[in-house]
Amino acid sequence: MNSYLKICVKEIVHTLLDGQWHELYYFHQKYRAPIKIILESVGELLETGLIIKSGRMIKLKEKHSNQDLKMLNFYFKTKKPNALVYSNKKIEHF
């Protein structure tokens, strides 16, 4: 999964955490993401079983298995940087 798609999936899941139904076009309006990327992201979430789709509306499942939580963790995990950079000067190495 490329990083742009992963970011889109993360933003969609973050929005769906409110437990409400959302129309797919809402994500295009809010994040200005291309429709193709939104549809690919929704397809990824449907494939993993994290969301429910009804027409053009999607919602996060109400109950999640350990596998679902593992996938949510994957989407929200960030990479640890090699070094912090401030004003083009390295502050600290990890």
C-alpha cells in the first residue's frame, strides 16, 4: 500500500470513529483527495472488514476482532524518524 493511500485510509477511519454514517463524497470535499484514491481506500477497508457500506454511505463496524484492531494499529502507526531536524540542524539522533 502506497503512503498516499495509507494516509487516506487513516483519515477516513479517523472520521468514522464517531460511529456515524458518512457519504463517500464527504471525504472528497473534506480532504480534497481524488475520488479514485477514496474508492481504493474504501475498498481496502471493506476487504479488511473494518467498515460497512450501504450504497454511497460507509460506517465503522460496531464490534471489532483482534485482527480488526491489528489493522487499525497498522493504519495509525507512524514511522520513527532517524533524527529530529530543526532549522536544518540535527538536534538528536535516535
